[in-house]
Amino acid sequence: MIGRRTFLAGTGAVPFAAPLAAEGQQAGRVFRIGLLSGSQLAVDTLKEGLADLGHREGQSFVIDQRDVAGRFDLLPAAVDALVKLPIDVFVVGGSEFVQPVRNATQKIPIVFTNVSEPVEQGFIASYAKPGGNITGVTNMGSDLVGKWLELLKTLQPKIRQVAVLWNPPQPGHRRLLKGCWNRRPPHSGFKLVRRVCLRAKICRQRSPPSVASASAD
């Protein structure tokens, strides 16, 4: 199970807290956070993480949340609405959120919480020195996929089939999907199947046969 501190970092609380702490010395200043997420858990943990660092909602920050409910075509309008408020910082999820925000502003800081290979996608210059107005947390990379599959085989030696769930609008998922097939351990003894999944709730409701039916060679 993921630890609380790790999850707080994943929601952007930790990367965002440093500039907030530095600028928060301005008496009476309330910073406005633009959060692109439909998850109430993301909102609650972001608040909790900032509270742990001495910040209180309504006193040093407020959160303006926008949820497009998986309709990525609505993201540009949602981003524009937040930019016009205006806000002081964006907290966003994956690659599909970062690009519209990046297109809309090169000045407002952007903190991403779950982007795979941000250097390869051109969001940051390097992990050591991101540059620009974008930073965040990454825990996925196509070079790690082979190791994940090796660990899975070690934990479940009798496994015969592994389902790979992916979301086509997310550029990082395409790289990870390709990595699964290219970096599968030799003589693994199991078959990989892929399943398009636009929303986590829908995926959890799928039965094993429906997942298996979307097999790929």
C-alpha cells in the first residue's frame, strides 16, 4: 500500500509547498491553486499536505478545481477559465493535462503529479534542472517496465496472462505500452493483453473475460 507521505508528494503538495512557503511571508497574501482533477481524494490530500507544512485553506491558499470527467477536448476551455481568474499555480495530473496548460501559459508555475518520462515528452529540460515553469513528480518510465514484469513473475511464478490497462489520450501510456512488449523478459511464460481504459471506475467494473478478449500479439 502506498504511504501517506508518498501519496501527498504524488498530489503535488510537496513540490508546490516550497514556493508557497517562500512567498507566503507576504502578509495577507492568499494564493490561488488551479487544480485539474475530478478526484476529491486529490483535493483532500493536497489540503492535508499543505496543512502539515503550516498552510491553511482560506488563510494562505484557496483551491479552484475543474473536472472535465474524462472529456479531454474540454481541457483547453477549463484551463483558460483558470488562467483568467487568475491563479498563482496549476496542479495537474498526467501528460494529457500538462500540454493544454503549457499551451496556455509560460508564466504560471505548473506542478504535475503523475507524468511518465517528462524529459522525453519535452515538458522539462532534465530531472536535475527542469527549467521553464514546469516541475513535478514522476514514477513511471518505459525503461522500468521490464523490471516490473520480472518482479511480477517472481511474485506469481504461475502467472499465464498479464493485462495492461492504458488510456489512448495519454501520450505516456503509449510509451509504456510499447515498453511492455519490447522489454518483456525472455521466456517469461506469460501472455500480455492490452485493454483500453478511459476511466478507472469503468476498468474496475470489467470482468476478467472482457479484459482477456482485448488480447494483442
